Amino acid sequence: MVERKNRDRFLVVVEEGGSRTEHTVTLDEDYYARLTDGKFSKEELIERSFKFLLAREPKESILRSFNLKVIRRYFPEYEETIRSTR
């Protein structure tokens, strides 16, 4: 679940395996535009980003608070993968 808290801050709740984690994610306007060309919402970008992360690591390994652009630091293929789903 992705819940918008303000213009560029979101709460993400991941529930699986009988437990849940909460994550605060920030998303800069320019980074959002660069990845999506406005073809889908910020919430959908964050949801797709978490699906990407969860395919690679357990929810407990995902940072509890981060800016979305740090994903590329850990997974260099992130931006290309997200762009290919536009």
C-alpha cells in the first residue's frame, strides 16, 4: 500500500508472510519526471519500485526511510527496468 503524505513524501506498507514493514519514501519531482515522463502517477512509480525491490530482497532488508533515487546505488539496473515499463 502506498499512501501520499505530502507532495513528495509517501508511506509504504508491505504486508507478507504474516508480518509488515513500513517505509517512508521521498520522491523528487525531477526524478519522477525523468523515470516516467508523466505516464503514471507517483504512487504507481513507488509501487513498481517496491515490486522491483521485493523481487531482489526481503521486505525487512529495504531501508525504512529513503529517497527513491538511492535504489540505483544498490541496483544499477533499476532505472532502465522502471523506464522499460512505461
